[in-house]
Amino acid sequence: MKPSEAPLGAQIEVLLPTAAPHGFDYLAGSHGLQAGDIVTVPFGRGESLGVVWGKGTANLPPAKMKPVAAKHSEYPRLSDALRAFVDWAAWYNCAPKGAMLKMVLPIAEVVREMKSRVKIDTAIDPQKFNLAPLSDTQKNGADTLEEKLGKGFSVTLLDGVTGSGKTEVYYDTIAKILASDAEAQVLVMLPEIALSVQSLSRFEQRFGTAPLVWNSEITPAKKRATWQAISQGSARVIVGARSALFLPYKKLALIVVDEEHDQSYKQEEGVIYHARDMAVARARFEKLPVLLVSATPSLESYYNVKQGKYAEVSLPARHGAAEMPDIHMLDMKKVPVARGGFISEPLREKIAAAVAAGHQAMLFLNRRGYAPLMLCRACGHRFQCPDCSSWLVLHKGKPRLECHHCGYNLPVPKTCPSCQAEDNFAPCGPGVERISEEVVAFMPEARVAVMASDSSENFKGVEETIVAMAERKIDVLIGTQMIAKGHHFAGLAVVGVVDADLGLAGGDLRAAERTYQLLHQLSGRAGRESVAGSVYLQSYFPEHPVMQALISGDRDKFLAAELTARKNGNMPPFARLAAVIVDGAKENEVLQTAKQLAASAGHHSNKALHILGPAPAPLFMLRGKFRYRLLVQADKNINLPEFMQSWLGSVQHPSSVRVRADIDPQSFL
């Protein structure tokens, strides 16, 4: 009997899926419990599901301990590797261990209601596989990936231009795993499952069955059934968002992180973590390969390849006869724009010509609604959210003014609340609704659609728009960054970017990198098949390095320049960052706590570690809470999670004030 399979004795530690940083001691009774067993225990006034984590801590006498209520032997126990990963992820992200476990056991009733009424098909038949033929370059890449299988932990970056067939390459790898091992499981992570209707459809075409999907959109009953299939091993391929990474797979063989650069992989609420980095960590604990996929890799992944830490498979050209689109710069200081409009005359002409030729066009602006601000012409009053440091966005369809951070909204008033002037409001700046209005005005016969996150309450409308665009039932699609995420529209000839400079504002460390990634991915939607593609960038700063990199197509030169700038500033990937966010309903308490944190950490500041702040967050008020931030900048040899936990744990603060750590922050708002 292996040590991990031996009963733990009379006293055990049970970890509960709560915000607790540790487990609780219970009496094992006659259950013969082992580490990883799923149990029900009395907790508070009721009962809670939990997992046996190890031997009891002996901090309580047996007389004060409660016995385990039930052992759920119908479920496989959590593996040593998964429990070690949970321990490590909680430590690394400075998060409560119980909160991490909650992602492993996401529904408290999952065990108690094991006989779910929802039936899901998990059958995989290799005889029904219908994989696309690979080019020589793709086959070489697939062969390289195959060599990684079954040989323990490895990280490989599949770096291919948009339209190069990266998905077909890793499909080939998945097919080999499924055909060679009847129990092996594969996790494919996508940044936003709700936008992946085409990916799921393609998977079903290639493998003869749909994969199981794990995201926030599925119903609790479907989630229970899916969790059961994953834990029991009948689910072979799971396509999921961030949280799918923490599920208790029975025999995981490969993790694929598609669009690994996407900022949606960063979880900003609750437990703060980066799913790409946690995927690499879980693969290390499980001793299996992880595949990172992107046409615009994150600077961290690109650097790790250059340092030899990650392997690389490169697909430098588009598959088949398709060519990369031509990219053109429209200098907005020189090109004409119609009065009251935002689309330049040259771009209007290109859109009209594409539609007249039977092709499609796409316009991108990363702003929802009609206008980002509405003010009174008489007194200059601006409508601001009462609970957030942000202006209310005008949505003309309903019509209403809405905060995009907390959801606060109100009907558009008739009179100004400041000066009582009537019907004297001016919308300032464009959102996608306003761009749509402009397109309809100069192309009244065109079929125009808008795609943004508020196009539908449950993303059903977004999915319908994607299908309609793919079936060429839309002539001009206008949208936010949702339209840049991996879609394949065969008839798309022209892509226009209304405000290419928008993402460069704000002084964010990753502003240039993210803007380049977004515009490059967006450009890659054009010309993916026989229709030639062209991209037009409207910019007031055409000389900016991001714009020049897009025009020249020299991505590696741009990334090299970014690496040099980061190195000179001692920023990631050459150093480590951690943020501390302090928030609460009373500003004086929040500020006092932030100052105490800064004062207590002062003696740690040296050449290897610096603490900056506190300073008001750019979003100083969010959902009624005042916010201050501190930033830790540390050399790579500093054990940053250990320092953060020691530092934050040494400062007492009011229970009404929340202090959160963000290791490797991606947002600085």
C-alpha cells in the first residue's frame, strides 16, 4: 500500500470550499478515510462538502471535534497532484486555500445530487475522426508536438500567423491522444467560450462529436453532469474557460491554451489568478505537456522561448492559397471626415466597394453604446455614475445612460439636473451604435449588424450574429474586441479600425503590446480564403511604433523593442510585479490601511524590492467602494508570494476594509 493510500487515522484535516485559508479538524470515525476523499462534514449550523486534506493538526482535543457525516466513495478521490496544485496555487496567488478548492468543487450539491437528470454524450469514436489534411509545414509541427506526448512536463508555444491552421495542428495532436489511450482526457482552454461557436462547430466536424463545454453560461444541472463526467473519466475532451483548469480530471494528458496572449485569461474578481500561468503550473504537477497557442504571443511566452524555457513550433504563412491582408494607414490629420462623422472618406469608399462586389466589411471600435459621454450644452454638466469614477455611457437603442462597471443606469432625462435646460444634451465621441448609424446613413441598402457584449443578455444574440456573418447574411459588421477573437469569415474583404490609437492611452505597462495584439488579430480576420483582404487603420499617430509594426509586418522587431524597453525599466518579464488593492466604503479607513501597509513594508525596500504608493486607483471609486493601490516591483530572484503573504498578514485592518493581492497584475485600474 502506497503512503498516500493508507488511512490517516482518527483525526483528519478537511478542506472546505469556503474562503478559509486552512482546513478544519474532524474525527474520521469508522470511514477509513484517505487524503483526497470527498466527504460531508458538519459545519456551522449545517453541513458542507469537503475534501480530506491530510492528518489532523491536533490543535483541538478529540472531545471538541465533530465526526465526518459521510464519505462519498462513489467519486474518485482527488489526486495527490491536484491537491498539491491547489496548495501551490493558493500560496502563489496569496489566496485562501478553501477558495481554490471551491473551483475544484464548484457546486456544493454536485455529490449529493449525483443522479443528474441531464444526460450528456461523452462517446469518442476514432473511426469517426475526419481531420483536415495538413500541409508539410503543419505536419512537421504536429510531429514535433507528438514527440512531447507521454514524456512528462513540457511547454510548447505554437506560434503561427492568423489563418495558418494552428487549430488543425493541435487537433491532430488531440486525435493521436484519443486514439492511442481510451482513458486519456484533453483540456482545451479558450478565453471566451461564448464567442467560440465556430470553434465548437469545427471540433464536431473533425471528431464526429461535440466536446463538453465548461463555462459560466451552462446551467447548474448541466454543470453537475459535466463535473461528474470529468471526475469519473468519461469526458474525453473538455473545452472550457479559466475555471475549467481546476476541475478534477481523472487522467489528463494534455492542456491546450488557445489565444494564450488574451487578457481574458486573467481572473480579476474573487481569487485573482492568470489561467495561462496556472495551466503551466498544473501541467508541471500532473507531469504532462501544455501547449500555448497564439498568432501574437504574450511577451512573457515569447521571452521564455528565446530563453530556451519553452519549445516552439512555428507556422509562418497562411494555409493554402490565402495571403495575409494588406494593411494601410489612414492619417487622420490628413484624410477628410464628413461633418459629424467618424469614418474617413477613403474608408467609406473601400467599405462600399467591398459590399458592391459581393464581399463583406468589418468596422472595429472598442467602445460599447452610442457615445462614451453625454453633456449639457448649456452648462457643461456631465452624467457620472454615483457609485463609480466613470461617466455614464449613452445607449441610444433603449435609450438609457449606463455605467459599464457596475450596471447602474437611468433613462435619458428631458432636462439637465444641473441647470434645468430642456433637450439640450450633446453626445460626445462615438461608440459602436453611433458608427452603425453612420454606416446606415451612407449605405442605406447594406445589411448592418452590431456585435458587442451587451448585444444580448446571455450571448445568444452574439452567437446568432457570428453565424449570420459566416453565412454572408450581413454586409457590414461593427463591433468591439469581440469581433477580433478567432472568427473565420470567408467573405470578409475589408477591415476598418475607427480609432486605432484608443488602446495606447492611459500609461499601462502593456498598452503597446495589447494594442498590437488586438489590431493584429483583428487584421487577421480579413482575406482568410479566396477573397483578398485589406485593412485600414485610422490613426492620429501613424508614426507610433505599434502602427509602424503593423504596417511593416515585422512583429519580431516590435517585440524585441518592447523587451528592450521592459529590460531598461526593470519590468516583466525581467522583474516581478505584485499589486495590492485596498478598498472599502469609508475612504478614511481605506487610506489609513493603505498607509499602514506602506509603512510596515518600508524596511523591505532595497535594490531588489521596491514598494510604490499608496495612490488612488485610476478607478478611485468602484461599485461604491473607495480604492487605493500599492505596487511591488521585485527582482526575479525574490520569493514574491512569500513576501506578500508575510507582509499583508502583519497588518491588522478593519473588517470593513478589504485587502487583496494581485500577483503579476495585468490591469492597473
